[in-house]
Amino acid sequence: VFINACQTAIIQPSMSRDRGWAQAFIGGGAAALVACAWSVSNRVASRFAEEFYRQAKLGLTLAEAARHARCHARTLGDHQPLGYVLYAAPEA
């Protein structure tokens, strides 16, 4: 699952359990989730997503694809792409 929206990787602690998109999707059986921990511009979001999917199609693991996408989007000159988080098993 790829949620390309601001602050979707944030976990909201509560008295009974932590809540957030990661818990919902991974707890519901999704093999992986890519989400963003903070606000990003549309330009950064687009560049990250395009490169992530390009690298995944080449056969890289999701972690490698995310790393390449962060580096690629980082060429825009700010720290925004570092906010993307991958929740998955290491071999995914």
C-alpha cells in the first residue's frame, strides 16, 4: 500500500493501543506500507512516487526502491523526501 499524503505515517498513541495507518494496514494483512511522516510538497510527492515505482519495477526490494526514491527526490534541494517511511519485512 502506498499512501502519498502528508502525515500518514504518524502513530497516535492512546490509552488502549497505538493507532495509525500503519497499524490499520499492516494489522489488516498488508505486506507493506509506504507513508509520509510529515508534510511534503506536491512536487516532492510526485518525484518520490515516480522513482519508487520505477525502482520497484526494476526488481529492487521495497527498501532499496524507497532509498533510491529518497535520494532522487532529494535533488529538489530540501529534506522533505526523508519523511517517507516504509513499514515492511526487510526482504520485501
